[in-house]
Amino acid sequence: MIPNPHYMDIQTEIQWSMRSVLMDWLVQVHHRFCLLPETLFLTVNYIDRFLSVKVVSLGKLQLVGATALFVAAKYEEINCPSVQEIVYMVDSGYSVDEILKAERFMLSMLQFELGWPGPMSFLRRISKADDYELETRTLAKYFLEVTIMDERFVGSPPSYIAAGAHCISRMFLQKGDWTLSHIHYSGYTLNQLKPLINMMFECCRDPHKHHGAVFDKYSSAKYKFASTFVETKMLNGMTLARLYKAMALNSPMSSASDAEALRAPLAAIEG
């Protein structure tokens, strides 16, 4: 269920930068339709899995994105967009028949394997360690959506992405150590998460260029101004070194075997 992180090697007309443009557009459309967060991450999973097995022309890339959103909404939503709304969404660039034909083809290429435990499921589990504290969860959702814009996260397990997003959110909010409880519910130690945290931090150095639509979305009161909070922190000189310094670096668990034992149940869920 995890896509090939090197699938762009088989593509002849599209590049990673074009995927970023597609994701930026999807974030806007998803937000406009007021769809669930799970629908967005499921859409991204379908797109990346489809592109892992099928060469797509540049002219059909938006059709792949629109179709993936259509299928994901059917799977996750109670009231999903109609096919006519999908046609409107693509500015009538594709007809109803083309969307429906693309839907059938995508389902066959995905072998009808549509269920996927996305990062939101794991974020809820990890949030139990903080009693589901809203501020941390909201900021973590911002970092989760940041990752969909960057190809470096394509092959990462959703549990790993969720753990990294939750951890870096706690660091920005100065919530203290990554405790035994966090390790238990996430399955990852701080040392295991550091490479991911470093990449997430790097993605926020130029947020308007890297993830413009995500930044705009999370700059509203509804999302507690999460993106502008991170931007302000970084403009005021926040560095990775300062984030780590503010956090107790002595992980309660350093044994790789113990960490693997905790990760085993999550790995079974992710497949």
C-alpha cells in the first residue's frame, strides 16, 4: 500500500515539481469542498500508487488527481462530491465520461485495494500520550500536510510521518520530552524521528514557495494560525539546534530491538 518512492524514474513527461503543483491544487480543492483530512491523504496515496505502476502524460496528470480525489471521497465521505462537481473542479477540462472511465481504470490499476491507514489514524493514537491536546494536534496536522508537497516523504510509512509531525509540533510548542508514553503510542524513539524532523523543519524555511496552499489554509483562525506561528518562530531565529536544546535529548529508550518490538503492531497495520 506504500508507493514506490522512485516512481518518477519510469515517468517520461512529468517531474516531481509537477507533482507538487498538482498537490497544491488538490489542497485548495479539498479545502473548498470541506472534505475530511483522511480524504486528502487517501487521495495522495492513490495518486502515488497509480503513478508507481502507470506512465502518465502531462496532459492527463490533473485527471489522475481529480479521479483520485473522487474515489477517495467516495471511500471516506458521507456526502462526497458528484461527478458533475468534479468536472467543474477541473474547469470542464475533462468530461463526465472521461472522469468515469478514468475512475474504472484507476480502480483496476490499484487492484481495488482502497483501504489504507493514513497518518491521521496514527496521529490520533499518538495524541493519546498528550490527552488529545488540541494545540499540538492542530500544529501536527499542518506538518502532515506539508509532507504531501515533498517527494522525499513519498515512501515513508504513515505511522512514521505522524510521529514526526507530532514530535516537531511538541518541540515548537515547548511541550517537553518525547516520553516513554509517546514512544509507546508512536512506536518511534526521538533518535529514529530526527531525520524526519530535520526534513520537516527544512520544508518550512520558505513555506510560501514550498507549500503555498497548505500555508494559506493553516494561516486562518480555524487552524489556530498554525502556519504563521511556525513562520514567525523561524523568522525570529528558531533553529533545529535550539529546538533540540529545549528538549531533553536523553531518550528513555535507545535499544533498537525494544523499539522494533513497539513498532511491530503498527507495521502489521500498515502492511
